Amino acid sequence: MEKTTMRSSVLLWGTLAGILWMGSGFSPYTAEGQAAKPQTPEMAAHIEAGNTQFQQKCAFCHGRDAAGGETGPDLTRSKLVQDDVNGDKIGDVVRNGRPGKMPPFDVSAAEMNDLAAFIHAQQAKAAAAGKRKGVDVADLQTGNVEAGKRYFEGAGTCSKCHSATGDLAHVASKYQGLQLEQHMLYPRNAKSAATVTLPTGKVLQGRVEYHDEFTLGIVLADGTYRSWPVGKIKYKIDAPQEAHAELFSKYTDDDIHNLMAYIQTLR
């Protein structure tokens, strides 16, 4: 893709430093994560809708359960969320953003209410269950290895960018437990790759080193740096982090368990 559209969405939502405004209406939870009243069907619907929004927009950085990822904080232990009642603590922060950390943004009141409902529900669950204890190696072996391999090579499209005998060879010997899960689900500092077709028809591939609306610069496999005006070439950029982000709205918990079970065999 010549221009990335997912990146701005991921950055916008992924940089939320543990704060989501609840809006001025629906609120299933109050300060300190305590349930204000038994969950009603209406509350459950808000939480479910918020879960959908969260998986699409926030989970890449903050984890599927809002308990934190490699690049995003644990929202279930956020002091602002804990003290918040109907957005009284965090509304201004979300609306105004934080310089250098979080841009101001505008979403519909309904979407924000749903997202906040999900976050507060996850915070209440975390409070009831106690502090997160991490992930043991055994936790990642509860899935089906063969199903994980099929997902890796098929529906998950993992094999388009990764190889069990290439970049992922012995990965389970390098990382264990939560570290392995984070490394696979939330890749950090993953470099984008570009395929460039020159006017002569020659095709070059390399790691993206520089890219803006005027220029594309890549580093070839031999370390050579090449750059061109974007109007003079045809090119395609593959951004690993965006591919991983897109998966959060697609795969299920079983998919993750199976995939992790398979990855554990790559020793």
C-alpha cells in the first residue's frame, strides 16, 4: 500500500495512556471500579459494543483485555480510570490530548460510552481477580499445535511475512511466557519493508528508512541506501505492525491459544 491508513488509527487510540472518557450518560461502574448496581441487559450491550470498538482500535497497544501490551499501559490499573465517575476526571484530558503523547480527538458519544463501559468492566474484573500474575510457559501450551500451524499458514496469513525456519526459527528458545506472547502479538520497532519498481522495470526490495509524500528511501540487503522521488517509481510498503493490528479485529481467543501453542514448538 502506498499510504498507510491503519497507522493513524492505531497511533490515535494506542497512545491513550490509560484514559478513556465515559461521556455524560451511561456508566455501569463508578470510582474505584465498584459496581454501581447489578449489570443490566443494557449495560451488557454497552460493554459488548465497547469490546468490539476496543479490539479494533485499542487492543494492539493495550492488549485484548485492556491489561496492557508491550507498547501500551495497563488500563485496568489506571488511577484516572479508577477515580473517574462519568468522565469527571478524564474528559478534559481526552478532549484536549497530551502534548507529545496523545492527540486530542473526537468520537461519537455512543462510541465513547461503549468504550468506557468496557474499560470499567475490565477494571472491575481485574480488581476482583487480583493483580495480573503474568503468563507461564504452560499457559501458552493449552491450544492445539496443529490448528495453530494451520492458522499460521492459512487464515492468519502469518506465513506471508514470517517463516518457521527463517525469522521465527528458535524463537521459543529466545522468549518464554508473557515475553513470547508480547513479542508475537505486539511487535516492537518492527521495520516496514518496501518493494520498488523502477521506470526500467527493475524491482528492488529493502527496509524502509525514510518515507514522506515526496521521497522514499530504503536500505537494500547489502546495506546500500537508495532513494527516489515517489512520483518517479511504483512501490508497495508492507508495515508489520499494521498487519498485526488488523488481526485484533479478526482472530479469536482460540486462534491465539492455538497459534501460541504452535509457536512454542519453534525451538
